[in-house]
Amino acid sequence: MKNIPPLALVAGFLAMFLGLFFGLYALLTRDRRRMMREIREGAAAEGWRYRLQRWQGNPTAFRIEGKTHGAMSWVMTSGNTRGYDKGWSTVLGVRVAILGGEVDFAMLPRGTSHGFAAASGTISPRMEARVAAFSGAIASGLDFFQNAQELPSGLAAFEAAYELLVLPNQFSKPPVDAALGERILHWPADTTTPHSMLAWRDAFGLHVDARLPAPANWGAVLHLASLTEDLCARIPAPLQSAAPPTLFDRAVARILEP
């Protein structure tokens, strides 16, 4: 040790520290890196475009652009939420932009409070007009909760977990039937099983979100894409608003563009 130059000694200790640090990092992130590699390779095999969302500061955040078998383009994103206090830490969501229109259905976890529903019962006609001038999409959501009715799926277990709201006379059949409800409730064993799900249509597309207690794996990606495809096949053509989109709506649509 006495014959080793101080600079070489410092360099040696630094190399040992960095080697230990990177070795521990590689060991602790091995499962995560394998999971992300499976998603990337699985997406490529399906012909989908996969990208990491590095700007989120979350190494498991990603974006996938794909298409249904009916050639409808969709975008899937996965990212972290604000915290872990609600039983989930990740939202895996799909948006099918071409199916956007007036809000005419929503699948919501039963027993939870919804801001739109609360606001729609107290808003005055004058305030509603002001909301519509600011955002037709928000006004459509308020109008929906004022007029929506629950439509049974035919599966008691699904009815206990979710409420399916639709506009009267817009749906000749429920957007979720017993078979689809069963698949929403029971995900395959090899997937990150969701805490709960949401689905709705608005001016920006058809949305299907899964609230996950952990980062999504490839099984979860594949199952959510399949559920979205089945839902696309069951909902009618969207109702288009007669009013042009507002500046706010155009800005949101621009942000959501691929």
C-alpha cells in the first residue's frame, strides 16, 4: 500500500465503489429491465411502435402506437400516478381517437364519487353556457351525467363492481355484455391485475384505462389492447357536436396527438 501512488489508490477505490454501485443497480433492476424488454419485443412482433417516455422520470413509462384488426389506430400509454394511497400506482390507458364524439357512455367503478356527476346537478343554465363556450368537451360531460341511465350488462359480478352509464336511445345493446364483463373482471394469471378500470367516450376518443398496483407487464398490455378492441366493436358511431371545437378543446387535442 505504501508503494502505491495516492492517485492510483484513489482511482482504485473509486473503481471499486462504482463497480459495486452499478452491480447492485443491475441486480435490483434486472426484473424491471426484463419486463420492459418483453414489452418492446412483444410490441414489435405485433407491428406496433414502442417508445419509452423518458421525460416522465419513470423508467417503466412507455407509449405504444398500434391498430385494431379493423385498422383503427390507437395509442397506449403507461405512467405513474401521484401516489399509492388509492391502491394503484400506475395507469395503463388506451385512446382510440377516431371514435371521439359527444360523451355517450362511461364505465365507472361502483361506489366512487365523480366530479362531473356532482357538478352536473348544481350547475345553472347560465354557467353551463359559459362552460360550453370554454370547452365543448367539458360541457358534453356535464350534459351526459344529467341525462345518463344505467344499462345492465347481464353479469351480476360486473354490476357489483361497475356501473355502466349510457345516453338513452343511443345504445341498442350494452357496450359491455356478460362475456366482456367477465374478461374485464378476470385478467389472465400472467398479467399485472388491475385494481379497477375506467372507460368512456369524449371528444378526444374512446378511452379505456386500467389502474394497476404495479408497472404493467406484456400480458397486461396485450389484454388491455384486446379488451379495447372488443369494446370498439360494441359501441355505436359517435355523436358529433354541431358546435365547432373551442380553443381549449383544440389545444387538448393537439397535446394528445401522437
